[in-house]
Amino acid sequence: MLGNLKNPPEPFGDIIRTHFRLKAQSISAQLDQWLSHDDGLPTANDGASTGCLRGGIGGSANGLQADVDELKRLLKQLQEGGGPSGSVPRHQS
């Protein structure tokens, strides 16, 4: 989600930003649910736990908390009329 929101593939940028703006509340709720189930353990690229703990942000070594915080910040910007980089291009009528 972060990649698509921060650098949406063109020509779909406006559509993707609109989708995230309209779905911001449900996405935020889903993120909170995922965080509540996160064990904080790092994962290997195949999704398997590596078994080592390296205390990261908020005790999480897998970066989920940091990604959720960044995504929520970007969603809030969209809801306030800005975009991930501070402004969203708008079509003029």
C-alpha cells in the first residue's frame, strides 16, 4: 500500500489517491487490527519467522509499526486535501 500511495503508477495516480482517500477510515481500522495481531518478530522474505528478535520501533523488529504510522500519516494528508508529497494534482474544469 505504501508504495502505491507514495509513487502511484501513471496514469492511475489520481484514481489511486482517490481510492485511498475514500477508504482511509476502513484502511486505518484494518491496520489497527493487523497491529493487534503482530508478534513483532522479523520475517524472512518467504514470510517465515527468522526466530531472532532485534527490538525495533515499539518493540517490533519487522517494521510493521513504522509502516503503519507512515501510511496513517499519508492517509490523513489525503483527507486534509494534500497528498503524500504535500499536494495532489487536481484536474481543472
